[in-house]
Amino acid sequence: MTDGSPRVRSHIDVTTWSDAGSRDALDLVASSVAEMVGFEIAIISVVRGDHMYAVSVEGSNGATDAMLGLATPISMVHTELARADDWGRFQFVPHDRVELDVQAVGWVPDLEPIDAPDAWHPLDLLIAPLHDEAGVMIGLLSIDVPMTGRRPDPTQRHLLERYVLQAERALRMAVERDDLAERIRLAEAARRVVRFATSQDDLESVIDDCRHPLIEGFRADFLAIRIYPSRSVPAAGSPPTDLPDDVIELIRAGTRRAWTEQQVVVTGPFVERAGVFTDAEWTASEHALEILGLGSSMIVPLGAGRESLGHVILGRKDPGLRWSPDEQASALDIARDIGQAVVNSRNLAKEQNLVGELRRLATYKSEVLSTVSHELKNPLSAITGHLELLDSDPTITGDARRSIEALDRAARRMGRVVDDLLLLAEVEDPEGGRASEPMDAVPVLRDALELTRVAATRRRLTFEITTPEDEVLVCCDAVDLDRVVTNLVSNAVKYTPRGGRIWLTLVTHEREIELTVADEGIGISAADQARLFTEFFRSTNPQAVAQPGTGLGLTICRRIVERHGGRITVESELGVGSAFRVFLPRPA
């Protein structure tokens, strides 16, 4: 042939092309041509990319073994058609115009021509192009070795025209079903990749789970997934190959550009250079094919948004098997899904590192609070002890007595701060915490009222309590719940003017209980409410500042409630009052 034979004879697995019913229909047409028209050999080929593959061969075992699945470059077919005689749907090329070699054809019949002017020669070609509805060539019907040893006469040619139409219809149906099967196969691969990519947190697990769907879905012989390293995350993916570092860097550079252009790069001996790759990058990709022992590859950029994160390389050993437009589009979609999984995995890793750092800081903070509080408590105990001795001395009077009383008040205030710091360190300890167990909240509520009853009586405050008649089970620790309720009730007593009212309400919901402590107190401004549960925060309201406190009580309440899986809220208005609501889970 004028353009030479291909470097490698390409094959496909005919049993995986289209569906069994379509292949049977093509075999029936091929056998009918051979039997009814009087030829020993009939071959139906299908166009796939730049090659034509024999998908149905009727004839001797030698012809079937040699030709079934074999690829022929379409350029060869067009060359021969250009020099053929027009016999209607069939085109005839006599042997003296054919420039074939046995390697290029794949098989030549062992035939001795008869002694006649119209004798059939082993290198004669009788072929009929088959087209789709748009007139695009989708295949070829070839016949060879007439039973009579002669070229077909007009009657045989007329009969052959009928079989061309049958072959064309059967091939159209087979191509449509093969295209549909390919789309279904790629959709299934994409579905499995998305499922695995979104169900795993670990990046290596995502990559491992995507391997089989990609190889199976794209019918690949080779797969490499590489995630490029970032500032905080090392490289990940397939084990390193034997490719030189300069080849790897050139391919990565081209792939990053391909992500920007949202293009897939197909490489191989029968593929033109991709415009997105430079000459050096294209040469590197060809060199990679040789090292990896592949016939062709599809380099798919992997990323998210504008960021190029890596690449997926799918390879096939057969250089003649094209990567269809559907496969290229599907591969790019899958690469986007994997890229998003990479981003999610990296974000999760960052969050886990941050959570670990916050836990270490929380532990350190608790240790500092505990250490400082204990160091303060010992000298403070000594101070209060000596103040008690001085206070019991009857000889101390006047200014000295008043100084002792002032020191005692300051020491007691300091003692409350130390106790609150110790309690804050306890509730913030990530390794500590009491277990949440089912308990009745009603007795705890009544005990808190008893502790504050004396102070409430002095201020002539009225309590209104509303609780269910039956027990109210809540998941909490009794000591922790007592601390929360006592703190909230004490604050209500402290900040409610004389003669005011305080409401305590306990309500059960489907999955949680709601404890409300409301008062007619001085209220809290909106600005103060935003910082109310912050450590050491004291209200900017002068009336509140006048009351003693450490600014830790509500912080401790929130820590305790959250540690038991609950939440605490506040509703307040200056001069009207406040309502604190505690929500805690009920037992299942």
C-alpha cells in the first residue's frame, strides 16, 4: 500500500463489542452473503476511531483466526477506494491496481487463479462501504474467493446490492447498541467512583476504591492516579513509576495547563499532538508510553475550581484502540469528582489537625488554671486562717478591726475566684467529665430552691414553680445539674429587685427536657448577651457590676450543659428581666 503498514497490528476483543444479538445478526448477514451469492469469505468491519476492525468473519478457520478482531487503518481503505471501479454499492479494485503486502492485509487466500479473462485473483478487492443515516462511513462489507473462481457477473452484483443494505442496517443497530453500552458502562464507572469518593475520608482509601471502577469502566490495562503535594499535604496516589523526574515534571506541567483548558490529552502513535502540550511535553508523554509499555494513554487533569491537584493516566497496550469522545468527557467529569474528594480530604485533615491543636490548648489551659488555682489556694488558706486568729483577739479595735474585716472580705472573694477557677478547669478538661446517666431533675430543682431560700426571703422574692407531677428523667450528672440550677437560681435572686418574682419551669419534650429560670430582674443588654457566656465577662450595667461575682458562673454552666449534650439560651430585656433556658437530652 502507498502509506505503508502500521507499526503494530491492532486487535479488539470481538466478544465485548456491542451485544450478542447484534453480533449474531452480523454473522447471519455474512454467512448469507457467502452462501447465497457464492463466495467463501465475507467480512464485516466496523469503524472505531482511525481504524476498522473485523467483527464478523465467515469463511475458513484460517481466515477467521487471522482476520477476526484485526484492525486496518482507515487511510488504507480510502486509498484503495480512490482507485476502485464503481460497481454501485460495491467497489472493485483489480489486483494490478492494489499495492498490498500480506502483513498489511493480515490474510491472503491461498488461491490459484483459473485460466479465464474474468478469473478472480487472490489480491482482488471487492468492498462495500457501510454508512449511518448521516452518510458517515461506519464500516465495510468485504467478500473474497468466489466459488466459480470468476469475478461476479451482473446477476451476482444485483444480489450483492441487497445484502449490502442488510449488512448496513445490522451494523447501524450494532453500533448504536455499542455506543449505548459504552455510555452505560461509563455512567456506572462514574457512579461507583462518586460513591467511593464521597464515602471515604482518607485520601488513600478514596484512590484505592476508585481503581477498579476506572480500569473496568474504561477497559484500561494501566491506571495511575497521582495527587500533587501541597504546602501541608504530601503527594499521594499510585506507587511511583520508573519514569525519569524530568519526564514527570514535563507531563505535570502540561497537565496543569490541561486543567485550566478543561481538556483531556490522548497520546499514542496514531494521535496528533495535543495543542495544550508543548513539543517537549508531548515528547515526554511519548517517552512515558515506551517506558510503561503502553500503546496509547489518556491523561486526565484532576482538580477542583481553578486549582490543579493531580492527574489520572489511563493506558491501553493496543495503540489502535481509540479513546472515544464519550470516554474523554466521562473521564474529565470523574476527575472533577475525585478532585472534590481530594479537597474534602485535605480540608478534613486540616480540621483534624486544628481540632487536635485546640484539644492540646484546652488541656494546657485546664492545667494552667488548675495549677494556678491550687498555688493560690494554699497561701489564701493561710491568710484566712491568720485573719480568723486576729479577729478573735478582743484587744484589736477601731481602724485595725475595720482593716481586718476588709481583708477578710477580700480573702473570701479571692476564695470564690479560686473555687470558680478550679471548677472551670474541671469542666473544661477534655479528658475529664462525669458520665451522663438518667436521673430525676425535680429533686435537684427543689434542692437549689432550698439553698437560696434564705437570701430570697430577705429580699421578699416570690418563687413560682411549675413541674410535672411525675418524675422528669434527664441524661446528666446529679452534681453537674445541681451546679447549673443553683447558679442560675442564685443569679436570679441576686439581680431581682426586692418584692420581685422568679419563675422555675420544668417541661418535657419528645427528646429533651427544658428547664427555665426567669426573673423580673435588671435585664441584660443585647451587646452584653453576645458575650454573656465568655470567661470573666461582667456586664456593663452599673447595677450588675455593683453585685459581687467572678464572671465565671455562666461560663461554667454552659460548659457543663454542652458536655452532657445539651444547650443553654438566654432571652433578656433591660429593666424587664431575663429568662435562661437549659435543654438536656432525655433517656432513649
